[in-house]
Amino acid sequence: MRAMILAGGLSTRLYPLTKQVPKPLVPVVGSPNAVHLIRYLTSYGFDEIAINVHYLADMIVEALGDGSAYGARLQYLHEKELLGSAGAVKQMQEFLSGDSFVVIGCDDLTDMRLDRVVAFHKEKSAIATIGLVERDEVEQYGVVVADASNKITGFQEKPPKGTERSKFVNTGIYVFTPEIFDHIPANEFYDFGKNVFPALQQAGAAFYGFDARGAQWHDIGTPDEYRAATNAVLTGKLRVPGIALDGDVWTGKGAEVAKSAHVDGPSVIGEGVRVDDDAHIERSIIWQGSHIGKGAVLRDSIVGMNYEVAPGQVLENAIVANE
């Protein structure tokens, strides 16, 4: 079965971390999020996967290769000019045509039962199905309104608090039949959320939302959600294939933590990180290759790849990275 990972964006919401690293390669507890997604998709039988690349594309291709290391076969779409989420999928029409297929964003991290989403999609003979989760606070999300049969009847984009018509939000996890390509023009910037979905809803098409309440889902594309996703993995709330945990501090291969250093979880000490004497780390994420100097203090902070934290430096609620 076939799927597509949308990975062409510029990752500006995670600057300065993504000045060096494209969003698909942002590490979540030691592995690039794209790797987590590939493992997630293959666990449900989606082993032929397209991925569009644009920003720092060569780095993505070098890291993921042909996908065989993760039980998948990857096919790359190199976009010289970004054509939006739907525009990217349209360019892979030949690859994706045939049976129903899945589209997922490279910033999604979830344990949603994809087999149930696909079964629901087929049961409804839907042209499009969106995976939905509940959120108490929905002001930062795309809100989806559905009727008693789960047919989608409306949308609200980041509604002000108290004006929301639903607590269900769009996860960016979609199932489509090939008929969807009839609704996407070729060689034109086109977006699912802004163009395709409103048109389907207004036309009364077989367009549904799958109620995945109870599933863990995070969009790692913002610092707060990235922290929340990492914490969910470290505390065992979100189980991700390929990650072995022993407590809520994950330490990568080759990392060196001085005996007099102190690390409180949930925290990530990435591969090859050095933490010097008397450093104190609390609820922080340190990417691979970085060096935490003697007596430095990190609280609720994120340190990018190969970064030098000076001896005695204090970082609190900070994000630092080489640019």
C-alpha cells in the first residue's frame, strides 16, 4: 500500500533549530521524526512511500536513503517550487493512483490506529477522510465540524477562544481515494485545508472525519508541541516503535555525562553530547554533538545540533542553535 509524507516546508516555526536541520530530520528522542513516520506507516502495511523535499533536500535524502533500513521503499519528489500540500500530492498522482492512500505531514507524531481510519474511510465510501482528535484548547488548530454520521459540515481555522463550534481538530492525517485528484488542478499552488477541503464540504461530497479521540497526537512543528511530543514519548504516554526507554531520561550513543552532573527528566541527551562537571539539566532536550560546559544550567530548554553552551551559562525556557 502507498502513502505520502509531506515534507517540503521551510520549518520557520522551529527557527533557529531548523536553520541547520530540516523539519523531517528534527530528532524526537534520538531519531528523525521522518523515521518515526516511516516506521509508523510500515507497521500498517504502507511500505511504498513518496516524500516531497525542497528545503535542505540533499540532507533529507542522505539521511533517509531509499528507505530500506526501515522496511520501506521511498520515492522522492524534488520540488523546485513549492505548490502547496495538495499541489505536491497532485505531482505524485501516477504513483498514488490505484487503491486508497494515506497522506501525512512530516511534523505529525501519533499512535492513531491507521488501520481503523482506513477501514472507516472504505466503509463510508469516502473520497476523503481526516483523522480527528479532541483538544480542550483549540485556538491554535484547524477545527473540524461534523454531523452525527461524521460527515464534515464545516471548518474553523484557529477560532478565538469561546467561538469554536467543535473540539475536534485536524491532525493532518488523511486517507484519499484516487478520485481526489479530480479536485486538484495541475501545476498550480493548491492547499488541502484552504482549497480542497472547503470545496468538498460545500459540494456535499463523501467527506468524513474519523473520531480518534483517545489517540496521542502531536504536531512537532512548534517548540511547545515539540517539547510536548518528546515528553509524551519519554513518559510512555506515546509509544513509538524503535525507542527503548529506561526512565524518563534518554541518553544517545556516545554521549558522556560527568558523574557530578545532574540530569532530571523528562530530558534527552543526544548522541555524542558531552555534559561537563557540575552541569545541571532539567526537562531539556539536547541535540546530537552539543557540549554543555562545566556548571552550566539548563531548564526547560532546547539546544540545537553541535552547539556550545559555555561554562556557567544559564538557559531557562530558551532555544539556542547554530545559525
